[in-house]
Amino acid sequence: MRPIRVRIGVLGLALVAGLAAPTAATAAPEAGGAAPAPTVEERRLDGEVPREILRRSGFAAVAPAFARGLGRADSYREARRVVEREGAALWRRAVDRVQGRGPARGDLSRDDDRPLYWARLGMTRELRTWEPGFGLSERQRAALLTELERTSRGQTDLRLPRGHRDGHGKGVKRVLLTGFDPFTLDRDIRISNPSGAAALALDGTVIDTADGPARVETAVFPVRWADFAEGTVERALRPYLPRVDLFTTVSQGRVGRFDVERTNGAWRGGFPDNDNVSRTETVPVADPASQPQWTTTTLPYAAITAADTGRFPVYDNTSVTEIPAGGDEPVVRPDGPTPGSTAREGGGGNYLSNEIAYRATLLRDRLGLHGTLPGGHVHTPVLQFGAGNTDPATGALTDPEFVRNRLDIVAQTRAIVGVAVSAAGADRD
């Protein structure tokens, strides 16, 4: 997820105008009060493309069913039960569809990550604009929205088997992998994110490696600055990093290549997020007094880049942009940061892909796991449509090359994880 690469034509062009708004969740707002407004991200649901994605995947009924469930809730406690149940059910349904369990319920290929994204937004819009008869405080609504985000993103469904970090011998290796939602939707609302597709395809699967079987558990994260500032990454990952054998955050990066990002920087570069909000500042974290400008990968990057994992080349990316110590202008450093410098871009840029890598590796280090836990960030290739399908105003929702590219990226991500687990195991031995 690199904003400095977003000029690529495949990511271009505009939001498609829409149809009627989705069904309201339940009763009208109380007299004299106004329902909270949907977010910028949620308002894109009014376009025809999101509706087509939902229709052609069988997910069109998800938000209306959720609205009916909310409408039957007669207390905050009951509403929370509905949110927890339906959020978790959406995640499992999306994983099952991608992994071939149950009917596809539509003609979109099973590997598609977009139904989960748009169905979740339908649910959050219903919940955000819901005005129950029993009354709902702003704090309660925010708590329900947070729970819906967590459950529908797999963040409460990370089921790690017992392993040596729990004192149970060698056991199955445990891998934690994260992906992202689609983004740059005002340029091309049809867009898919291969990192999110990989998360759905790999969740709960076992990879046979030279170091034994590895169980992969996954979650996805929003493309919103505010959620990251509020600690969504740390809350989701902190309970699990001490228990896993390897982790990797994954996002979409450059055209035609994978990158293992060597260095992550503590800087937000201001590119708009999915709510069209910009942030240009030091990455906000707890205990900023001890915050480093840079963190580094502990993934076995040499082994990953040397292996034959698929049709896309894989690079060890060491470049960063820094303000050197004593300087005031940014300088590109192909071989990593110099002592005392201030971050302006990590290897993965200065958008949310860099930030999730920075936050996850900083958390690893603050937990005292730098020397024992392999972890870092992998950028996938940009997921491209076929050569004749690059105009979002007239192009198709999908095409054979688009599907092939996504499947190949997901398969190569899986192979990269397998190589990383094997190499990390060899290093431990």
C-alpha cells in the first residue's frame, strides 16, 4: 500500500454514481434528533459497483439481515450480542467462500476479497445510523462499531494451536499474517486488495514446510489513519506475538514485484485514507519518548528473495527516505537510514502499509522479542485488471487476467510464508 505508486493507471479514475440508500436498521430517529451520518467510506455503497459486487457474490442480504437483527434488540446488551454474532459470521462466511466451503452464491470467483469489504460497510452503516427505542449513547455506539470491526475482520478469530512457546515441545509452527481492505476507491471503485485476498485464503490453513507444518491465522485491517492512531494494530496483535513463531504484515505495493521491506519509518506522509482523511505527522504511539525513528524486519529476507516462490520477482528492499542528522531536507538512502536521521519514508513508503509494519515490529521489540521472533512486512504486486479492462467507468467488474493475477499473488504469498518458516527454523537450529 504505497501512495507514491498510486499514479499507476490501473488504480485510476472515478467513483460510479449510485442507486437508493440501503434499508434503515430499525425505527426512525427520536423526535428532534438526527441520525448520525454515514462516513465517506460508507457512502460509496450508493454506487452501482459495490451493489453489483454484493449481488454477484451472494452478500447483498448481509446488511439487511443485520438490520433486522438490530431491530429486534431491546437493550444494549442484546445489541452487542447481535453485533458479535453477525460480525464473526461475516468473517467466517467470507473465509469459507474463498476457501471453497459451501455454495459460492454468485458468479464472482471465490478468491474475491471485495464482498467482505462492502458487506462490512453495509453493516457498519446500519449500525452507525441505527436509532433504537431504548436509546444509545455515543460511547455505546462507538463500542458496538469497534466490536463489529474486530469480529468481521478476523481479529477475534485467531486460533493458535499449542506450540513450543507455550511449553508444549516443538509442535506445529504458528504464523500470524495480516492484510488490508481495498483502497484508492475514488480512483477505481472496482479495486481489490490482494493482501486481503491472501488473508482470507490462508486463514486457518496449514502449510507444509521444511521445518514441519505451519498453521496460519489471519486478520485484515482498515485503511484509516484514525483506527491506527487509536491502537487497533496493537490491540489485535499484542496477545498473539509472544505465542507465534513468525508474523508478517502484508499489503499491496509495486507493479510486478514482491518486496520484503527491510526498514520501517515513524512518519505519516499524508496520503488520503478511505475516509479521505490525511495525516502528516510522526506515527502516534504509546510512550512516544522512547519511540525510535526506524524499526527493522527480522524476517529471513535473504532466504525469501533467493527462493523460487512464483512468477513475480521478490526483492530485498533496503531503500528509505530520511532527513539526515543535522539536515533539513529529505534524502533517499538506497542502503537504509544513517545514524541519527529522521524518518520520512520506510521501504514501504509512508502510508498505512509502512505504519502497520512499523507498529507491529515496534510492538515485537517492546515485548522483548526482536532476537527471537521473525517478523516484518511483505508488499505484494499491484493487482491489475486485463489489458482491455482498465477504465472503471466502462470496464468490467472482473476478468480472467484479474482473477489469474490475484490467484498467483495469493499462491506466491503462501509460498513466501513457507520459505520464511523453513528458513527461520533453520536459523533456530
